[in-house]
Amino acid sequence: MKFKNTDVYNIENAIRGMRLPMNSYNKSDSGYETVHTGKCDEGILIECKNFIIGDNDLDLMQRLIKGGSPHDKFMRQIFVSVDITAALFFWKEMDQYKVGTTTNSQSTMHKLATTPITKECFEMDDYERVKVFDKEPYNPDDYTDEIWESVIDICETLRKRYLETKDKKYWKELIRLLPESWLQTRTWTANYEVLRNIVHQRAGHKLSEWQSFIDWVKTLPYAEELLFYKGEE
């Protein structure tokens, strides 16, 4: 499972909107901090600006989070975009989160037959060789690695047959047999409210990909203070 091109934005505007109901914008203490990241070849300092949440704003944010919905709705205005490469079985679960999310994905229908099908095309991060048959069914595929070799060989053969003949029956059979561990990349957008729901609902899930997702969430700006905040004093 991979995460690339992560972008978090609109925190400044979310804070401004958060303070509108009580017209307390004069109490806001967040702002941009200039950071020097080095020098270019001409010796000119390279600067970037990071948005820093002030103590007053963070205190209000956490009080609203502690109050629950709809008090914490400012979280809906902090947006996140990321490219996630994950197995189809993960995307089936992720698709439960529809409100406040959008995805664009690689097309299985259009692109499945364009490149060779190998073991690298599947989610194998925590793969462990497992014995399938304990007794004598006289099946040569006793272990999962042998089954994998067989499945990949069949899928790759169907792909080649489709390219050679252009007969859609080979493509359709490939779709039918394609394992759910097939890796697909999607550009996924959501907001901090969605992420907070996910990390609290999926913590400890038996599907290891959810822990990988939560570990990625921990890298986001103010994750500990907002997304994982539990309301302790």
C-alpha cells in the first residue's frame, strides 16, 4: 500500500469560518511562518511559508471537537488529497465512506490488458506462505505460492489471448478471475471530519491495510491535535 502526493489545504479558511458564529475573529492567533529551506545556486535564500495554528484557535478547535457534531463542522473545510495505491478488497471497504469524498481511479476496463500481469501487480506486503490442503486431494497446489503462480499464469495467458484475438470473451474471463488483491491507484480527496471518523472506526481492524492508512493519517498536519484528539484535559 502506497501514499503519494499528499496535500492538506484550506486550514486558514476553516479557522476563519469557525470563528464567524461568535464573531470572534479578533481572537484568532494563527498565521504563516516563514521558513528558510536553503540557498539556490545564485546564493539567494529559498523561503517557504508554513501555516501555524495558534494556541487560541487550537483551544477552540478542540472544544468544538469535544462537543461533537455539528459543533466540529469546521473539520469539513480542511481538505486532503492523496494518491493511494491499494488492493481492490481495500477499496471495497473504503467505498463505504461516500459523504465528503471523491475519487478518480485507474481504469480496469481500459487498462487491464495493456501491461503484463505479474506478482508485483497485487497486494503482497504482508504475504505469508500458507498450506491449503492438509490431506490428500491429489491437488498439486498445496501451498498458496503455488496457487498464486497458477492464477497469475492463467490471467496473463488470458490477457495475451485477448490482445492476439481481440475477442472480448478472453477479457471478460480475465475480469472474472482477477484476484481482489489487484492493485489500483486512486486520487482520493476527503476532509478532516471524514478522516477523524475513519481513524476511530477502523482502529484495530483485522485488515492490516487500515493500520497502514491510519499510520499515513498520523503524518498529516495537526493530526494528533485534531484527528486523534480524544478530549482529555
